[in-house]
Amino acid sequence: MDEGLRTLGAPVGTASFRSDWYVDYVRSKVKPLLDAIVELALHDNEYAAQSAFIVLRYCASTKISFLLRTAPPSLIEDAALVHDGLVVDCLSSILDHAHPSLFDEGPFDGGAYGQASLPVRQGGLGIGSAQVTSAPAYLAGWVDFLRFHHAHPSFLPELAPCLTRDALTTSQLPDILALRDTWSVLTSRLSRIDLVTGDLIGGEFEMQGALGSSVSSVADLATARAKPQNDLFMLCMRAVERNWRKDASTRDCVRLTECGGKEAAWVTRCPTRPEYCMRNHLWRTAILVRLALPLPHLRKQQHGCECHDRCDCRTRHRTRR
């Protein structure tokens, strides 16, 4: 009680208390759900793997979303790292329970997980990443709060002096400092080089596309567009994709492009109708090929045969979409 307490579902207190609370929440509340999803994937029902992935995609992997909107990224960083690791372990078990380190065998370091975290239309699986979502979620939470307070100045008038344009720019209050740090992180993350002109496009310009042309700093957030989290998140996901392509080979870049588009909607179809159902072996094979991960029945043995490579060349264009 001396260090903090939970109120309205989120911790309030010292930085160390809040950081530890977030990690404990992930391990005590999220991990049991992920373990249950693994059990579902191992069920003898012929559509168990696809069903388990849908639950992971739409429910378990987003359970931390509320906390990301209320927590400064620096305080929830450790919890986000633990959360993403547990989600990857869960997905690995769904795809190949016998190889828990499956995602370490991707086309390059971090390549398989990076692709899986991307939205489906960008060639991923849409499982997201708490580490990537943290900054846009926190900034969007501030935007929604400042818009509400700006529209209802009589609500909590004691806060008004702390939320003026000058205060948002100069205040040393911890949460406002965290807001300015988050703005700096996002502007740095979203900066990119124009492929045509070679000019640097600043992150501020990218963020104006999501927040509105009138927003050039944290002082203007009260006039930003409502509910900008999804737009900010998509900007961050495009930045993740750009960085992914920098590390990837030409072949992997082509594969990612071919995995995207509206044709990839099959990845997140709920198996509620016969045409949306994929049996466990077929679904697992399709996802493994999509992520360029080893197929269980074609793993290379000590003699180093090339069966897996030859099979991949024949099947990758059939299973990506």
C-alpha cells in the first residue's frame, strides 16, 4: 500500500511498483490463457489448431491493450517484452508443439516473428506486438483524454493548469514527461527516407496523417482527431515492415509481398462454415510456409538432404494466400 495500489484496473504508485505490477499481471493473468490455448490446439478435433489460433489472434494477444493505453512505455516495457515472448511461445506450440524454439529457425534473426506480428494485409498473421503498440496506444490514450477535457473544462477543474499548452510543453510531472518522451519515440520511429527523392520524411509529418494537420507537437493534442490509435498503430506497423525488409533477402521480400493483400483474409477466417475450415495438418503447413519456417516432416537430418528446400519451392506459391 505504501508504494501503490490498483484502481480502475490499472496500478497507481511508484514507478517500480507499477512496472512490477504490469509484469505480474502478464504472468498471472495472460499466461494461463495462453496455456489453455495450447491445450486447445492439441485437442484431437480436426480443426483445433485453426480454432486455437483464432482465439490467440482476437482474444489473448490483445488482453494487455487497456494497460498499454494507461502505462508510459518505459514502465510497461518489461511486461510488453514478457507478453510478446509468451505469445510467440504459444504460437510456436500451436504450429509445432515438438519444437518450442520454432521461431528461432526463421529466414533471418527475428524474421518469422516480425512477419507474424504484421497485419494480415501486410503479409503477417496479425498477432501484433505489445512492444510496438505501447507508444501509439499511450499517445492515443492521452489524445482521447485531452479532447474530452477540452470539450468539458468544468470536469476536474483542478487539472486545468496542468493541461495547458505551456504545461504540456514544459511540465516536469512524470506522466507529462512520459507523454513528451512517447512523442519523441514515435517521431523517430516513423521517420523514413523517400524512395523516389531520397529526402528524409520526418515522423511529425507521418503523425499528422493520423492526428490531423493542426497537430505539430504535444501542445496540440487536444485538437487531434478522435480515436487515433488504429491509424498510429498502422503507421508503426509500416515502419516495422520497412525495417523487416531492410534485413530480408530479395526472396523473402517477394514472399512477404505475395502473402499480403485482401486475398490473405483466409488467415483470420473463423472456422464457422465449411469453406472456412482447414484441417490441422493443412492449416499448420500453410502457416509454416507463409512464415518460411521448417515443416515438421521435412526437417533436415544430419545427412543434410535438401528435401525441405525442394518442397518449399513447389508449395510456397500455393499456400501463401
